[in-house]
Amino acid sequence: MHALRLPLGAALVAALALPALAHHGWRWTTGDNIELTGVIREARLGNPHGVLTVEAGDETWTVEVGQPWRNERAGLTEAMLAPGVEATFVGEPSADVGDRLMKAERIVIDGRTHDLYPDRT
């Protein structure tokens, strides 16, 4: 019976990880950049990447930002990505437009541009 638990447990962990692994990277995006300006309403920063809830006009978007080291390298602090902060996000939206989901490449706050992915143009 113990021999069955380990493979079953490993299979369960792998199955739960698949949606997360499928989402990382850029394959789920359109490949084209959009610009979104709004106010951060919620921030969950950390690994594997930060996630912001952004109110832009009458829409609510989910904006993925970098891992903590990437945000820091771009000059971003947790206070700059906090609720109430207005920012412009430049990045790639989900290929499914109805998702209102974007992976940010650059963030502009108070006129200063923070490049999360300086090698992407």
C-alpha cells in the first residue's frame, strides 16, 4: 500500500503543476504589445512572479509583473506596486482577449519607465 501512495502522490503533484507551467513564459500572449493605464487595486508580489489587479476605466485587468529580483533590477519597490498607485503598463495581452490578462514588459510610474525585460522591444 505504501508503494501506491508515492506514485499516486507524485502524479497528483504533477497534474496540479501543469496549469501553472503552461501559463509561464510568453506562449499564451498575442506577441504584440498594448498599453494599459490604471490604478493598482491589489498586489500579490513574490515568486514565480507578481500579480496586480488593475482598474483601467470600467475594466479590471490582471497584470503579471516580474519576479522579486526582476522588479528590483528594474528599480521597482513594493511601495511603487502598491494599491492606489497609478501606472501605465506596456506588455503582451493574453491571446484570449476576454481574459483581461497582460504580462508587463515595462511599467511607467510618475513619468519614469521601469524595464522588466530590457531585451524585449
